[in-house]
Amino acid sequence: MATTAPTSPTRPAPPAPGTAALHTSNRGLLTLGVMLATIMQILDSTIANVALPHMQPALGATADTVTWVLTSYIVASAIAIPITGWLSDRVGSRNLFLWSVVGFVISSALCGMAQNLEEMVAFRILQGISAAFMNPLSQTVMLDINPPERQGKAMAVWGMGIMVGPILGPVIGGWLTESYNWRWVFYVNLPLGVFCFAVLWWLLPSRPIKVRPFDTLGFSLLAIGIASLQLMLDRGQTEDWFSSGEVVIEALVAFIALWMFVVHLATGKRPMFDRDLFKNRNLVTGLAFMLVVGVVMMATMALLPPMLQRIYGYPVIDTGLLLMPRGFGIVFSMFVAAQLTQRGFDPRILVGVGFAVAAGSLYEMTTWTIEMGSQAFVVSGLVQGLGLGMVFMPLNQMAFATLPPHYRTEGSSLMNLMRNIGASVGISAVTALLARNIQTAHADIASHVTGDTMASVDLSSLQRFGMAADAALSMIDAEVNRQAAMIAYLDDFYAMAIVTALSVPLIIFLKKPPKPVPGEKAAPVDLH
């Protein structure tokens, strides 16, 4: 049933075509400031990855504990994202955005000055909390300052920052670490953050402030559930998953807390998220798609750098450069998708084709061999970028085109939360699958390394040569490990191709948004 949102101080009617929800004196410069905040936040989710080996001795950490530099940021951000909507209403969207940038810059400086692991984890938590609000608010601002007919292009610009950031992160992080010091991975945010703050302070408008009660129970349940899930995913591989009592407890706590949150959301008087949000078919379907985008995008980015370095021997900088064509593909296809949707092309077709192209590129990656040139990496990355870019912009456009403006911040929070969860689940799943398949493939290959299969080498005679025999056997074992790792990587690509392909039929649940016509009265918003 279609319902029209009533016009009231707290629920404004959707703006007519040609009119933006909020006015700013310089939309282009404000867009630059907003995108700078978005890119800073996204970069920091991956830029520190390549610097971890350099951080470990400086912080007095071990190989296991240094990963908390990444985990603390992810957990803090995931917990804070859901309250973006409430905080935005309570203190004002402008104030929250400005304070988020200030907090992000200060915490970045503190991370650069950290002297031990405890300090680094504490400062990364502060950085993650500040970063959590920047993504949903930036997306909301891009929608609010553009009229309905320009929102497709706005989402394309915003999506470029979201999708290209994780690709540029390892390149920039590797260059800063090798050329200067790992601390510059965090210090680089200072000049960028100061410029961003100045632009936002000058041009950023604010939504009306409205006081609404805080859902303490709902937030507590969601925070406990997300934190437990993230800890389970992070610790699962090192603790051998459910053979560990710690991982079992974390899984049970996550399930119970999230189940209670869902029940509270469905039955509570004033839940954290308005239940009308989940009546919007496009938003709910978009959340499912965004989960898959998080898996495909971040899991692939987690697999390719170590694969290119360990299997093919590329240095850090060259690895980053080989991953850049994926970013070029994303930028190009987002531009094309924005032009097509503006001309009335059905965005559902773009989403379906984009996922099919991404699935095809992942399947093509399963044909890689252990001895090949760099062309295959460039081509597959470019094709996969074309597919992902074709998905992201139309998906966001459809999700928010049928959503009343006063739900945008909460809707954006949910979309970002699902992408983060998808990324966490995807990275943990492919990492666990990789480790197990390496063991299986190694055992299978090693069982065939016998005198009959290696006629040119007399294995029994190697013992006569002492150290030479040990060195020869080590070389054989290293090659077996390399072959086993290659098989495991191909298995991961195959699994991701299947997941991506199976998500294509979800487009049948999407509704094509009405095309705004200049001068025409805004149509009622269908929440179903």
C-alpha cells in the first residue's frame, strides 16, 4: 500500500524536482570537502595494512597482537555507525560532521605518536568512532544538497570515493612507509583534515535539530552483538574456530544479542531504527546487495596483495599499481551508469549486469596459472571494477530515491553497517578457506612427490650430501607450498564467483524509482 509521508516539522515532504533539500552557496566546493572526508575515512580502513610489519617492532607487539591495530578500528566503527541517525537529530548534522572530522584528525595524530600497542589500540578506537559518522553523513549531505534529478550523479561521485579508497590505500600506505615512516600513514590525515574542516565550517548546512529518546537497550544489544561477531571473525582463524571455547562463547553472545535486538526492533515502543525503514522494499534489498558488495570488494582486496607478493614476487609498490586498474574501471562505469540512469535507463538492469560482470571476472580469475605475466591481473581487475562500479551507484540511487528525506541518515547508516559486516564476514571467510585449502592441497601434492614422479631426482641419494640434501628438500617443500597456496587462492575466487552470481536474482525485488521531471510536483513516496 502506498502511503504519503505527512508534512510536519519533523517529517518534511520530499523536495520537488529542481529543488534540493538543503541549500549551500557553493555546491561544488562543498562536494569536494565532503568527498575528502569520505576518502580519508575509507583510506584509513586499508592504508595501515601494509605498515603492520613495520609497526610490530616499534610498538613491541607480536604477529598476533599487532592485528588489533586493524580490529580495534573496525569494531569501534561498526558499533558507532548505528547511532549516527540519533546523534545527527540530537546535536545537528552539521555539528556532528564537524566534530567527527576534528576527532578523526586528533586521533590520527595520536596514532602517529603512539609508543606501544596499548596506546595505539586506544587511539585507533577513537579514530574508528569518529570515522563511523563520516560515511553516513557524507552520503546524506550529497543527497540533501542536490535536487532529485542530480542525485544519481551525486551518488556516482560519492561511490567513487567509497570504492576507489580501499584500492588506493595499500599503494599510498606502501609508498609512505617505504619513503618516510609508518607514522606518516596517520600523519597524512592532518593537512587533509584541516582543509576538509575549513570547507565544511564555511559551507555545510544543517538539518533541523529534533530531540528524540535514545534506545539504550537496542543500542546495547546491537553493540554487544556486533562487537562479539567482529571478535569471533577476527579470532576464529588463529584459535581454530569452534574448537576454541573463546570463539564459541563469542558466537553465542553475538547470536543471542543480535536476536534480542531484532525482537526489540520489532516490538519496542521507540526502537533505534524506525520500523517504516524496513517497509521500504528497495532499501531492504539494497542492504542485502550491500552485504555482497562488502564481501566481494574487501575480500578480493584482502586476497590479491599477499597473493601477488608471495606467489608472484611483486614488491609492495608494484602490487598496489597492479590493483589500480580496478579503480579505473569503477570510476568509468560509475560515470557511464550515472549518464544512463539520468536518461531513463532502468537501474535494475545495471545492477544485474554489474553483478554478472563481477561474477564473470571472478570466475576468469580461477583460470590463473602460477607462471604468467601481469596482463591477466590488469584485465581482470579492470573488468571487475567495471562490474562493481555499475552496481554501486544505481543501487544507492534506488535505495534512497524511494526513501523519505528524513530517513536518509538512518538509511545510510544501515547501508554502511551492512557493507562493513559484509567486509568482515568476507575477509574472515576467505582467510579461513584459504588456510584450510592450503593444508589440504599441500597434503595432496606432497603425497604425489615420490621417486616415481620425480625421475630426474634421486631422493634417496640426497642424504649423502648433508646440508645440500636439506636445502634441496627445503626447495621442494617451498615449491609444494607455493603450488598449494595457488590452488587455495583459486578456490577462494571460485567461491566468491558463486556468491556473486547467486545474488543477481535479487534484482526482482527492486522497484524502478520514478524519474523526476523538472517542474512536476513531487510524487508520494511508496514505503513498500
